[in-house]
Amino acid sequence: MIEKEISKIKLPSKFEEVADARKIGFLKMKDLKESGKKVAGVFCTYTPMEIIYAAGMIPVSLCATTEDSIKYSEADLPKNLCPLIRSSYGFAVSDTCPYFYFSDIIIGETTCDGKKKMYELMGEFKNVHIMQLPQNNLDELSLKLWTNEMYKLKRKLEETFNVEITDEKLWEAIKFGNQERKNLRKFFELGKLNPSPLSGVTMSSTQDGFGFEFDREKKNKEIVEKTMEIYDFWEREYKGKKSNRPRILITGCPVGGVREKILTTIEKAGADIVVYENCSGVREKLTLIDETMDNPIEAIAKKYLNISCSVMSPNNKRFDDLDKLIDEYEVDAVIEIVLQACHTFAVESTKVKKFVTEKKGKPYMYIESDYSMNDIGQVSTRIEAFLEMI
Ligand code: BJ8
């Protein structure tokens, strides 16, 4: 029987505000647009945010997390496609997402097949710039190609929006971005504490909400303050106690669209999600941009090419990261969440399972799902059975 004796810290209300930032952000963005700011809509962790910021623009994530918009995608996209793509495209084609509406340009990358073909379709009704992402990050030529893509994006933004992206502006954006990564990393590291003071569901929704606060100084100040506040609370109330709840690492696809169905279910069933090895968590935050390099564009290219998404072949860094995260967060079990029809993560899961069970000696569970609630019963039963086994 799993013990549930240690209750979670009641989070400060600021965090609920951050989690709800997607809705509140609509109005803030409207004001920013009215003041003349330009907006770049993005869909992926590979997008080099520093170039967007150096152009004086605001990046906003357009990755959709709801089933509601999928119906609008059905005329153009096949049913057997990842829900993240169908949902995002549905919002775009129906013009029902204010953030898509406000975007002056969409920046996409050739990551998985579904996404890159979606950008082609989107280009028929929106200004879309597609970056050619190499599928291997070990080859020297890949870095050259990707660096060239950075220059192409820089030129595109300069020409389209009549701005100059200087090295000075790029370094400034790099420094700010690195500091932001460090701040978020510290926030995620609250999950290393035992008992874990932060619910994994809140951790994930906070990370999502963070992208919808467009005042970067303010959001960084808040995340630092709240991290310290939660840590101090933990020291006062929980230090020295140990929780018997299994500590879970989530890996795989982004999880914003299955938060309620899967993440909440895991925590309600008695486990603590302590870390995310995915794009909803620390994956991109683990490596900083090298501030000692001479050329800022090359430094940005190097960092972003090194992201450990399954679209890379091979994707060795993901296993190095998993190795470290399992140890550092004292993880008891790994749950891999793969969105339906995401072939790269689905195929790579065979290696992940082997790595987790054989090399790390930890239990592993694979869940494939979509944005609907149709399989909630089955998902709950499997999660409960898995946790009972640990
Ligand atoms: S860096 S994980 S954000 S591509 S889940 S759309 S891969 S079929 S979201 Fe992703 Fe960038 Fe990779 Fe991260 Fe395709 Fe898979 Fe769907 Fe995906």
C-alpha cells in the first residue's frame, strides 16, 4: 500500500496566476501589439529564442494542448497524426487562437515528419519561415548547416521587420536566456528534495505558463522568489522527513495535452512526479549557451543542435541525461508518455525501456495516448497496477 501521509505544500497564489498565464497573456499581448511590438509564433524547443529577442520581438508558443480544435484540422490532416500537430493546426486554420492571430511570423523547424509538413500547409495562409534542422547532431557538417540556418533566420527577421540584429544584441539575449535557464533549472530542482514539495502537475503547468508572461524581468524575479519561498517552507516543515511515495521521472513527448488524464492520475494514485525529461521540463535547460565563444550565432547554433529530441539519429544525449536525472532526483520508476502516432519517440522507447530497466535497474512503463479522455479508465488502471508493483 502506498503511503500518502505527507501532504503537498499549498502553493502561493502567484503560481496559480502563472499557470493561468495563457489566458491572461491574451490581453497583455494585445497591448504589446498595439504598442508596435512584433510577435513570432513558435512550436518547438529547437527555435533559437535569442535571435527573436535580439530582433526586439516576442516569441510565443503555439503548441496546442486541447482536443477542441482538432475538428478544424480534419479537412487537411490525416486522423492518424500526433494530437499536438492536429490541435495546433486546427487552431491555426480556424483562426481561433489569439496568439496565432497576433503572430507576425511563424518560425518552424524540420523536426518530425508531421510538423514539417504542417508548416508547409500553414505557409498557404500565414507568413512561415522554416529552418532546416539536421537529423544528426554529431556530424560537423550538421553544425555548419544549422549555423547557416541561424544566419538565414537572422536575415529573414531583419528584412521582414526592418531591424538590425547586432552581435551586441545577440550577446545580451544569450546572457538573459542563460540566466532564465538557470532560474528555471533551480525551480525544477525543487523536485530533488525529499519529500518533494511541489506537485509534478504544478511544475509542468508553471513551465507552460512561464511562456505566456511577456515581461521577462518580472517573470524571472517571480520564479526566483517563489523557488526560494518553497525551499524555505520545505526546510522549515519537511526537512529530515522522508516520503514513501514513489518518485517518478516522466520522459517522452510534451505533456501539456495529457496533464489531466495522465499526470494528475499518477499523482492521485500516490506517486510524486519529481522530474520531466522532455520539452515540458528540463530537457532544454540542461545546457547553456557558451558565452565564451567569439561568434554569438555559432554559439546559439551549437547549443540548439545539442537538444536531445528523438528526431535526432542517433540521440545519445538523451540517455546521458536520463542517466544523470535518475540518479540526481533519486527516481524510483520511469514513465514514458508518447503521443499517438509520434513515431520517433515510439521507436526510441525500445531503447529507453532497455536503458531504464537493464542499465538503471528501475521499473519502466510506456503510455501511448492522445488528447481525448476516452482512455482515462484504462490509463488509470495501468498506472495504479504499475505503482502497486514498485
Ligand atoms: S524538440 S519533442 S518540441 S519536436 S510529439 S509534434 S515530435 S509527432 S513536439 Fe517536439 Fe521540438 Fe522534439 Fe521538443 Fe512530432 Fe512527436 Fe508530435 Fe512532437
